[in-house]
Amino acid sequence: MYPGFIQSLASTALFARLPRPTALLAIALAPLALVAGLTLRYAAKVPASVRSDASRTQLQDIARRLGASQGLSLDASGALLKIKPQTSHQVFALRAAPQAVDAAGRLAAPYHFVLNLAEPDGEHGIIVTLNGRGDVLQFDTERPRNPGPALSSEAAEELAKQYMRSWLTFIPNPQIDRVREASSQSKKDEDESIARRFDFEGHLGQLPTVKFSGRVEVTGSKVTGARVEPEFGRAMHSWSDDESGLRGTVGVLAVFLAIFASIYSIRLYRKRSREKEAPRKRALILVLVFGLCGAGYLALNAESFANTDGASTLPWYVTLGISAMGGIFLAMGGVLVGAAYASGEGEIREGYPDKLTAFDAMLSGRCRVSNVAVSVGAGAVFTAWAFLFTSIASWLVSSGDALLLSDEAMAAAYGNYPWLSGLLMLPPQIAWTVVSGLFVPLTFVLRNVRRPAWKWTILLLCPFLIAAGFTDNSLASSTRVLDMVVGVAVVLAPFFFHDVLAALVSSMLFSLAIQTSTMAALAPFSLPSGLLQLGIVTFGLAYLTATSWKGEAVTEDEVKPEYARNLDQRLSMQAEVHAAREAQLRLLPEKPPQIPGLSIAASCRPTGDVGADFYDFFPLPGGGLAVFVASGGGLGVASALTIALAKGFLMSDLRRGDTPARTLARLRALLTGRLGEVAQRARFAVATIDPQRRTFQAARWGEVPAIWVLRDLMAHPMAFVESPEGLPEAAVPLEVGDMVLFHTEGLISALEDQSPTGLRDWFRNLARITRACGALDFHDFLLKRLAGGSEKRLTRRLTSDLTAVVLRLEEVQVLQQEHVA
């Protein structure tokens, strides 16, 4: 099976551009590349002083021994552990010079571990803060047991100094510069005792610029509390500074980008839902995955998120409350991710056919098909080499990026069942990465971007900004930036060169490999649990590939869900509509005929895919002109068919020389007999104009198109009367300079005042320019007046197609033919 599988992978677009022997070798050696990458990451040069070598059990033992020195019986008590990340310490440990890290690293630990322990009766307890090496950075005794008699101020200070000398041995060559008593107060328990607090300041012997400070609390004749922490002064400010202009800018851009993507995705999802093309079940699955995985992760690590002061056990109802609230919160985020996925899936099906075939096969239960095996294998092989590339780069620059691991990963490492915590957070993490890095930007560029340069800029930049903006210390080092860049590549490359399932597998393995190796470098005790979760995922993918390879190949039509078939139907209908639109545009006249004594301008602005309006001109014997203006009723293809039949009929019937009313009556009978109810929605006007006799006749079937005569700064609507044929007809003599305007419903929809009075006043104001311009200038002025200086505003206002035809009677010897396409 394996040789044949390698041959198939080598034939995929992801590896086809490589020479055949190179591709085969790369695929065969992919497992070794993954192991080599893990080894390089694990062997990263992380300063020993800032590594978290102590496991959870070791930290608990240290805290219990400290409690025992205070006279507490803690052997039978539990211990709650909360992790407090020290962001400034993390950056210090990464950026500081090696000698500074070695000397101050244990003091400036990237993570603090706070343990709460209490005696079984709950009366006495201790809170201990340690670094990852097990050094005590702070402790406070709750209700000290047997503190002893109160000491004098001088004796208490000497006790505090002795404790400092024995306690601060984990700091290389500590020099105490100053000790002073800060306060003292009485504590009344079973016996009255006095608590004295002594603040101290010091520095490292070999690095005077690296300073530290703290306090020691003496109750009675016993040390019952202490704290030490670094002081990041001017000399260390550049090492520990986490805020920068670039980081802040990227963060703001990421927030705005996420907000825009959420709103855009929800709007598009609503549109897809109305068209019954949205994968609602899959979106719901994403919401449930976010909610359930988040709740499970919080349940296993509830102590890191709970207020545990003064307690050593976490009540079940607190754990339940934390997991429930966290699950609900993450499920709300899953709603946005689900909407983004649902809207983006339709765009991928529409713009990139066959990219979802293997993914559809898995979700439909047909996992044992060769499509799945090839997709999983392609994604895994690409990830192995991409991960090895970033690991080599990290090793070459000797980066300590292991210090910048996500806080959630560290919390899982010190929580219950760390391997299970990592697996629970993997599905939401991968869903977020793929949706934000692929589905959302791809959806936007497919609908709104035409230039390839802009398209690829958005596809590459948006996921990088999202990752950098929502990841702590994302721009702290070149290797972190490289990891994010490659993280974008392991999503986009498998998708464009193969399919969605390959992108999912690639992103999952890349994230898991980085997390496992980096966690093991920072906290070596976590290596077994990391390898366990990586092994579970790898074994699952290998088993899926092995069982699917011998299966048959399926086509997209065999596995696509029902809502995707609705998409196919809509796309097919859109193709038909587009063809009908092209046919209708070809029916419009290229230019008006040249009729002595007339200037002519006309335009048709459709609001839908297929316009319902139409106009045409038919020269008549003797120098006259017939004008046909139609409002087809907004029935799309049916309207286009109606208009096409009408034009064909008029081309021959107008030769009879009958009145417009008789011509239109015969047209109505023809259309009604052939098209039935569809024809009843049509609205036509047929008119004839004779520039020699200066006469104008018109007949209309329906209330539109409207016809206006503009003369002497006045505008008059045509007054129609009933003809013997049962259609409204009108006739009016014309004078040189008169204009006749035909328009459909679109013109009225663009006006603010659509009442009869408002319409008449608008045309009267428009008639003031009739003496100073020809038909073309008047037509352009009309459209500009409707738009109010903004074409976008006119487009928003139009609720129906807009057709305008303008005829102006000229002196016969003055010929001016004009046209607007």
C-alpha cells in the first residue's frame, strides 16, 4: 500500500511541480522530517534558569514542606495550583543578555505558580508562590500557628535578615542594600502577637543594574510571610518592555479586522440562509465544539481560573460553574466562527469546485474513500517539511521562543490530564485558524477583489494580522514572526494546491508539533504528555489514511449535502439569467436612427440581473419614427422573452402604417394568446412622431411608461383617452423646440417626493433648460439631477428599472443625432 500511496501523493498538485524523484523522496522521508523538527525544537537553547523543571507534584511537595516549617499539618490536604503568567518577565528572559538571564532568570521567572494549601479543618493554611524551578518567591501564612512571643524591633529585624540570607540562595550572589521596618500591627488570635513587616532592596553582585526588592513578615518570633520580585528599572526597561508602537498598531488592526469579518460573515450567512445554501448543521456543530471543548478544558483546569484564596480544594459547584460559563462564552465565539465558516463554504463551492469533496465525504460518513487518504497524506507531508524548515530557522538564530508559549498550554501542562486538555483545545484552535485564515479572507476577495495583486495581499496579510494581533508577544522575535508566516502558508498552500481537508490536517499538525516541542523545551516534564497527544492525533490520521487508501474515489456530486445542491441550482439559474441578459442587451439599438428634424437620446438602467425595461426605434416611410418603450413586469427571463416577441412583431407590423392604438392592440392579442398571464404583467407604449407634419401620436398598454411633453418652460403629462381598440391613446401637435420624454417606474422611485404634485413640479423645474440644449444634454442633465451628484445614491434609490427616452423636435435643416448607450 505504501509505495502506491506515495505515487498518488506525488501526482497531486502540491508535489507535482517537484521533479518526480524529489517528490517521491520528500513524501517517503516526511515522518523523519517531523521527528527532526521536534528534536530541534526540544533542544532549543532555553536558559536553564527560566525553565519550568518542577512538575506539579514537586511544587506541591515544596509547598507542603514550607507549610510544615510553619507548624501546619498539610499531608492529608489537597493543593490548588494557579498559574500567573509574568508577561514582562517573559520578554526580559527572551531579550536580555545571556549573563543577565543566568543571573536573574530564576528571580524573573516567566511563570509564577501559586499553591493554596489548608489543613483539613480549614482553620490554618498557607499560600505559596514559586517559580518553575521550585524556588519560593512568596508565601503568606493564614492564621499562623504558635507564633511565639513578640520580639523587639531590633531582634525581629535581625531574624528577618537571617531568613533572607538562608532564603535568597537561589539568586546568584545577592547583595542586600537596605532593610527597614515598614509597619507593625497587633494580631489577636488565641494569643496576642505582633506582626512586623520589613521591606528590603538589593541587587545582583555581578550585575548592579539588576535589582530586586521584597518584604519579610515576622509574627511573634517566627517568619510567617515573605516576598521577593525583580525591579525593572531603566537599565532593564528595554529588556522587559512588552508594549511597542508596532505591537499596538497590529493589535488595533486585528480588532477592527475581526469586527469587520464578523459583521461581514453574519450578513453573508443571512443571505445564504435565505437562499437555503447555508450549512446550518455544520455551523451548529462548530458552536457545540467550541462550547463543549471549552467547557471540558476549563473543567480540567478550573483552579487556574477560580478565586482560590484561602482554600485547598475546589468545590464541585465552582468547577461546574466555571466550565458552564466558560463553555457558554466560547460557544458565543463559536457562533461567529460558525457563521464565517457557513458563509465561506458557499464561496469555496462556488469559486473552487471539488475543494470540499474529501471533507464532505468525511462528514457524510464515507471516510473510507481514497479522496480522504490523499488529502490527509498531502496535508501531513507538507506540514512535516514546513515544521522542519521553521525548526532549523529557530535553531540557527538560537532563539529562546519557547519562553513565549501560550498561557493556555502552560496551564494545561500543570493541570489535570494535560494530554487531554491539549486535545480538547485543538479543535477550536484549528477551526479558528482555518476560518479566520482561509474562509473569511477568501470569501471577501472572491466577492469584492478582482486584481490578483490585491487578492493575494489580502489572503496573506489578513490571517497574519489576526494571528499577530491576538497572540501575546507575537512580534517579540524573528522566529515567532516566522512561525506565524509559515502558519499562514500551511493553511493556504494545501488548500490552493489540494483541498480543504488537506488544509485542516496541515494546520492541526503544525500547531500541535510547535506546541508539543516548545512545551517540552520549556517544561521538560511535559514531554510524555505532549508526545501522547501528538501520538494520538498522528495514529488517528495514519489509521484514517490506511483504511481509506483502498477505497473508491468519489466525486463532488456523490457526497455534497442538500444545501450545496441548492447552490448548484442557483448557479445554473444565474447562468441562464446572464445569458438572457446578454440576449436582451443585444436587442437594444446600438444607436438611434438618423431622422431629419429630430434629436434623440435614450438609456436603460436595469436594477436586476435581467432588465424588465426596453426601448427601440423603428423608422417609418415618409421620414417618421416609431418609438417602442416597454416595462416588462419584473419577471426576469419571462420579461425578456415578452420583449423579444414584441420587438419581432413590431418590426413587421409597423409597416402597415396603422395608428399606435391599433398596432398595440394586435400586439396585446398576440402576447396574451402565447404567453398568458406573463403577458398581463407587461406594460408597453408605442408612439409615432412625424417631424415634417409636427405631429405626435401614442398608445399605451398599462399605466406606464409615462409620457411628458415639455414646452415653453412647462411640462405636461400626455392626456390619454379610450380608443375604439380599448387602449388609451393620445395625440398632440408639436413645435420646434418641444421635447417628448418617455420614462418607466425607475424615475419615480428615485425621487424624494413621489406624489402627483411633486412629480409635476420636478418636471416643470426640469423644463427650464429645454430651450438651451438638445436631447442628449437634456438626457444627461435629467440623470445627474436624479443622482444628486452621486451615482451610488441613484443606485440605492432605484427600486425598479429606469428607462428614459428623449425626443426633441428640431428645425429640419439642423440635424443633430445623439445617443446614450
